[in-house]
Amino acid sequence: MQKLFRKFLLLLIFINIAFAYSFPEFDGWEKVDSIRIYTSDNLWNYINGAADIYHDYGFERVKTGKFKSGNKKLTLDIYNMGNQLNAFGIYVYERADQYDPLKIGTEAVFYPPGEINMLKDKYYVILRCQSDTLSESTIKNMMRTVSKELPGKTTFPQILSILPQKNKLSNSESYIKKDFMGMASLKNCIMADYKGGEDHYKIFYIVNSQKKNSEVWSKFSHDWENLEKTGKSIKIREVPYQGLIGLIKTKSGVFGVAEMGNKEKIIDILLSIAKN
């Protein structure tokens, strides 16, 4: 028992070392005050009303630092979201609809005149210059410095690859942690936008539904129409103000189709997902 406990402690130490980092510094810039840390208990003190959505995505802590160089000032926020998928979710939630992705970390986006946001592993990073005196290239290079300091992967969450590739629109993936389409039963959903002919729709997948297939499926009973098509279980319903939504139970877990107004087309798409 003691040996097992020691191994567990060593594992925790290894994990902490692997994900430890020093708060980045920038040549020619000095810190203003000490680095501040906010946790789930006091995040509202820092970002006020915006804290709710961060908590929805599993926020653990944020380290924030202020820097100055002459009359120039900037703020660096490093949000630890607990895991890679949570960080991806909040990053996409705050990302602009139209953007030019940068290969910094996993991905970054520059917002003129002086803000750049970055995703890397379980970290969501925001760097803001409080004046327009810094060039875009300088701000991007600063974020590259941050990326080098932060540990972890520079790939997108592997689970996203379970979404069908056919007709998928590039860079449209997202992650909704809770209440997708306003439904409490639809949580932990990854999704993407699709276009087939004139039809635009979403395909989503409930994360961890493969391990808990029957348990997840059983939650969709009330107000759902149950269908059997070619040996596959399908559920369809109308969601108020949202439209039709369809679900299918597969060996890989539960997939769904939304934002498609035609019931028969929803069924066809669901069956094509189940075949692959």
C-alpha cells in the first residue's frame, strides 16, 4: 500500500513538473507589480460577468501580468482551462466568425489594433496592448515567446477527428460544454458545419458517449420520436425556436444532426454517419 501511495505521489510530481512553466517575460519590458492569480472562487473580481462562460468550460485558474515599456503598456492573461478540449471550447467561443488563423501555439488570431489570442494545449492566452503603438509583427512575436514558454501539445484535440470529413467546412469545429440548442441533455458536444448541395447543417458528437452509450441514449426519451431504420436506432424531435434535431446511436457513440429543416434528409445523414 505504501509503495502504491509513493508511486501515486511520484506521478503527481511528474505531472506538475511536465506542466509547470515560468510566466513569460519580454525583452525591453518590465513587469508592473507581481503576477496575479485568480481561481474559480474569485474570477468574477477580474472579468466580472464574463466569468460564467469560463466556469462553464471548466476554468481552473488564470495568471495575469502587466508590463510596460516607456509609455507602452500590455496585459498578458494565461487561462488554465483544465484540459485541451475545454481550452479549445473557450478559444473558439471567443474567436471571431471571420478570422485568419496563425500558426502560433495550436492556433492564434490577431485582432487589430493590439490584441492576439492563442490556444495551446489546456491554455487559452490573451495578450492585449493598451495602445496602438506596437506593430502587428511585434505583438505576434510576443505571443510566439509565450507559446515557447507554455508546455503541452500544439495539436487540436484528437476527439475532433471523429466528426465526418465529407462536406465539412474547414475551421468550423467547435465544442459546446453545456446546453447545446438550449437542452440540458445535450452537453459535451463537439460539432462542425457542413454543406451538401444547397443544404447547410451541423453534425455533432456527444463526447464520452461511446463508453456510456446506453446511459447517454436513455436520457433522450421524453418528447422524442423513436425510429428504427436499417437496424439503427434514431430519435427525432422539434426543439422550440431551434428546429428539428436528430440523433443516432452507433458503435462509436451518439451522433446528431441539427440546423437541417428536412426530416428525411436528417435521417439520411444520420444513417450515412452510422455506416462509416
